[in-house]
Amino acid sequence: MGVTLKQDESLNMLRLEGDVGIGCAAEFKGLLEQALGSGGAVRVSLEGATDLDVMAVQLLWAAERKARGTGVGFSLTEVPEPVLSALDEAGLKEFIVPINE
């Protein structure tokens, strides 16, 4: 599992790869907090993710709520079919943006 964060003035791009689970919870949470704290929009690419466990979905849900509460843009992109149902069940499907945006 890998979590990376690339930041510029207006966009914080998090990329998730592999199985996203409890083993990376602290790192994932820390990078989400760093991105949300920067004031720029947060986009999470799930292109390389093969599975999201409950912890990962909860962190994404909490990040979306925090972003909404602070007026920061939040979106998910490049979501593979295997993880789409987990995001849909968590109510996060509306934050998925097409790849070309």
C-alpha cells in the first residue's frame, strides 16, 4: 500500500495504491489532515487502489465532512470498479469526478 501527497498552491493530490487498510491508517490520516489544512482543494486518486477497508472509507468520509465544513473542495477520481461499491455504500459516490476534470 502506498499513499502519496503532491501539493501546489490550489490543489492537493493524494494517490492511493494497493490494498488501503489499517496498516497505513496513521500515514493516510496524517496526509489527509495535511492536505485539508493547506486550504487548497483536495483530490484523491484511487486509480491504483485494489481494495479499501472500512478504515479507509471512514477516513475518506471524515475528510469529505471536514472539507465541506471548512469550504474546501473535495473530490475522488479515477475510481476502479472494485472499490466503487464501497464508496457508494458510504455515500461518497457523489464526490467522484470524471478523469478529464
